Amino acid sequence: MNKKAIGMFDSGCGGLTVLKKYMKLMPNEDFIYFGDTAHLPYGDKSPEKIIEYCEEIVKFLISKDVKMIIIACGTASATAYEYLKNKYDIEIRNIITPTASTLTDKNIGVIATKATIKSKAWKKAIHSFNPTANITSVACPLFVPIIEECLIENEGTSYFVKEYINKLNIKSSNISSIVLGCTHYPLLKQQIQNEVGANVRLIDIGEISAKDSLNYLIANDLQNTPEHIGTIELFASDDFESFKENAKNIGFTI
Ligand code: DGL
């Protein structure tokens, strides 16, 4: 048993889609979430810069005495995870490996930020479990700004969803599953599903990550007590008011 909180971070509000899944699966856990709004978006930054930003957040979460840290950001998982895991003693988990380990499809699509696609992290991770999978990857750089600017319901959004999804060539590539490789993207899930049709499965990395972390807590006897009611504490590196507004739109009241 361990009553400390779980630390979690993203460049902004995207990781809250992951936090939601954790809260549902682990109602007895406390969470400390950090949105790096001062440096958003990560997707067009260099790996060096992303590592620099993430390291500051990891130090902040360690100063809050968390029991483990979840990188609730695809871009940070793709670029900074290895560095952070090797440098810090605390348990740090990325959101790519657990998802990749579940993918058995022959033809898989991955949509994510530019930095994530450039890193080839998804390709490497999926091929380590499923070596013959054909993977089609497409960067969708406009999705994060659309979400952070609260334009999800805007009629222009479906235009950009169509543009990016067309690049996957779902029919000719026979794609049966698409990984939403950025934690912001579940907020566009409905629009994406409308575009790809009901027969293509959209992979929810938050849910898989939550199950994976719960298994880790159980295996290491690190769960909070069953009678404890979990809490969340949110932090942002800039403009906490806008961050709070976004969080509210995703169903978090602070
Ligand atoms: N949620 C981040 C991810 O999963 C967004 C990246 C960004 O800030 O561009 O990749």
C-alpha cells in the first residue's frame, strides 16, 4: 500500500483524456497533473527542447513526492521517455509501449504530432511486438491547436479531419485500426470516427495505459487504500485560467 499521488503530465489539456481513464479505473488514487501550457505545442519542437521541458516537469512532480510518473503525452513519450527513465530513479511510464503491445492487426494507421511521427517511436514499438505489421503514419499538426482553442465543434474542423484522414489511404492500405497517437486526439474521436466509418477501430491509448499502470501498482503493492476517495490537483506552467476553462470543457471541474 502507498498513499502517495500519481504524477502525470502533458503539454496541455490532452493528457486529461488519459487522466479521465485513470480516475475511472483507480477511484482510490490521488493525481497531480501538470499541463505545460507555456511550451505548448510540443509537436513542432525538437527532441532536445521537449526533453528540457519534460525534465523540469519531472523534477516538479518529484518535489511533490509522487509515487510514479505517467507521461500522458505521445510526443513526450516518443522523444523524452528513454532519457527520463534512465536518469531518474522514480517509476516513469510512457503511453506508447503498453498500447503497441496490444496491436495484432496486419495494417495499422497511426496519427500523431509531427515530432512523434518523425521519431518513428510508434513504428519501432509496434514492430517489436508485431514485426510484420504494415504501418501508415500521418502527422496532424493542426489538431492540437484546434483542440486547445476550443474549436472541436467548429464546422471547419471536419474539413481538416478529412484532409488528414485521407492521407492514411484507409481503403487501399486495408487499415483496420488507427492509433490516436496523441493524447489530445480522443477529444476529436467522434469527428474522426465519422470520417473513417464504424468498421475502423480507433485505439484509446489512455484506457490501455491506465490498465497497464494499475497492473504495475498491484504487482508492486503500491495501491492506495480502498476506503480512500481519490483527489486531483491540476497545475499549468502558464495561463492557468485558460487551462482551467479547457479542463472544464473536458468535464473537469476545479
Ligand atoms: N498531447 C500531446 C501528445 O500526446 C500533444 C502534443 C503537442 O503539444 O503538440 O502528443
